[in-house]
Amino acid sequence: MRRNRYPKELKEQLIQEAMEVGNATQVARRHGIDPKRLYYWIRESQHKGFQEAPADAKQIAPYVPSAQEFKRLESENIALKKLLGEKTLEIQILQDLIKKKNPSYRKN
């Protein structure tokens, strides 16, 4: 079985057409190539664009919450810790009641 080689210009044209149409499968079938191959070319072209981008464009700025948002998050965190403590205490009390009521109860 012979492997087809496609010129770079054709690949770029098909990728551009698939992006404009929004349906790569339809474009691939219209030009008589395997849709999987066209999807591969699209993925590859998107990856190459990332590689060619300048280094400062790839950096992600850290998220710093505002003072109001930080206070809201702190209060939410405290409330959740309190709720977790209460639920843990409830579970412990219920387990103790089960052990008293049924002495043969074993904790798995």
C-alpha cells in the first residue's frame, strides 16, 4: 500500500477551509482524504502555533484575589471547617451509640 504525501500548501488550504466551514469531515470527504488525517493536521497546526509564539505570551499570570474576595474566601473557609467539625462529631457520636446498642458491632 502506497503512502500519499501532500504538499504543505494543500494542507494549509484544507486546514483553513475546515476552520471556515466548521466541519472538517465534510471538507476532507470533498477533497478525497481521510477525515482523521485532516483532524491530525489541524491539531498539528495548532500545536506549531503555540511553539512559534514568543515566550512572554506563554506565561500565565498568577491569580491574586482582591481584598474583599480574600475576606469572603476566608470566611467561607472558616464556615466549611466548622461544618466539617460538626459532621465529624455527629459521626463519632452515632458510632458510639451503635457500639453501645450492639456490642458485637465491629468497625470495618
